[in-house]
Amino acid sequence: MRLFATPPYREVDELLDHAGEASHRDLEHTLRDIRRANIFGLGTWVVKHHLERLMGDWPPGHQLRILDLGTGSADIPEELCRWAERRGLDIRFVATDISPEVLKIARARIEKAGFGDRITFLACDAARPPFAPGSFDVVVCSLAFHHLSVKQACAAMPEIARIGRLGFIINDIFRSRGAWIMAWVLAHFTTTNRLTRHDGPASVSRAFTPAELRRMAQRAGLCVHVYRHPFWRVAVVGNGKRD
């Protein structure tokens, strides 16, 4: 039994969605905070865990092409490049974000990390990704799906499924009272960044519950599995098939 009722969905505006109005320093710091959330909140692990399942027995020497929608500072592609090196995999990314300012920071980080030859950056809207069917083996959308409105999310999910040949992974936080409390505490006691302090709790308020994500997939006729993970993480994993 839940200790607290699930709070109602609220389409709260996030400051990161107006990155052009923020200073470069504020952007760098809030993207750093998101990277920490992916590491300590198991977001990076969730993507790797489900990617391995989607890949199955991947042919040795065969290039794996991944589209990362809403990449932020490209921390997920960066970590997957390190993971692929350890496994001897040839991996390539197209990392997208709607904000040129965010992509500038991401590109500089990736060049410094030594993965500039494996990750290509492109500015585009995650709600309307401009790619042909099956353009990539896997599509990843990590901590970005909640930035879409309900209407945009319902339209984006079948588009994401259309692009990924093997499937897709939507990795996000889900809305709950506990997640909101955790986000508020972390945002106010681990950082002084004004974007993070606002967007941390706001992200939870506009995040989708596992049941809501499942209904979106059903309405789109998609065959998906919806997994709950610790720290209020949810993963919607599609295998490229229609229900």
C-alpha cells in the first residue's frame, strides 16, 4: 500500500527548456547536477541494463547505431562509449537536443573525453525527430521524456518506436510524492544552482507514472514492457513490434 497518494500531473515550466535565457555557467552547473542524478539515481545503469537485453547476441564487429534524444550533456552516450570499449563493441551515436546552447556544452565535454569521433550532435525537437524508419538500431530517451507535454509525449512515443530497428528505451523518473520530496531535498541541499533548484521538483510534477506511460503505448499500438527501478526510475522498453 502506498504511503502517499500519487500527486496530480502538473505541466510546470522548466527553466532548462529556456536554455538560451540562462548563463553559460548556470547551464554547465545544472547539466552537471543531471549527470550526478543519472549516476547516483541509477539512470545510467538502467539504460545499460536494458540495452544489453535489446542487443541480445550482437554480431562481433557489427556497428551499433544509437540515437539519443534529449541528450543534455551527453553523459549517457559518453558512459555507453566507455562500456562499449570494455566489451569490444563498435558503437556510434547521434545525440540530439532542442537547445544549441546545451549541445555546445555537450560537444565540448565529449571532445575532451576523447569520444568526438563516435558521437555526432544535432539540434532537433524530441517530439518530432526527423529520421526515417529504422534509421538506428536503438533509440534512447533518458530524463527527457517528461519535458514533453502530454500531447507531445503521446505523439513522440510511436515516432521513437518507428526509428529504432531493434527497439527503444525511455528512461525517466516517475511522478510520486516520495520522488518529489527527494528531488526537493537534493535540489536544495546539494546545489545552489537556480535551474536545478527549480527544475528538480518541477520535473517530478510533470513526469508520467508507469500506468500513464503504459496507456500511451497501448493507444499507439506498441508492444512495450514498463519496468520500475529504485529511486523512482521507470523504463519503457519497446522491441520494435506492434501490439
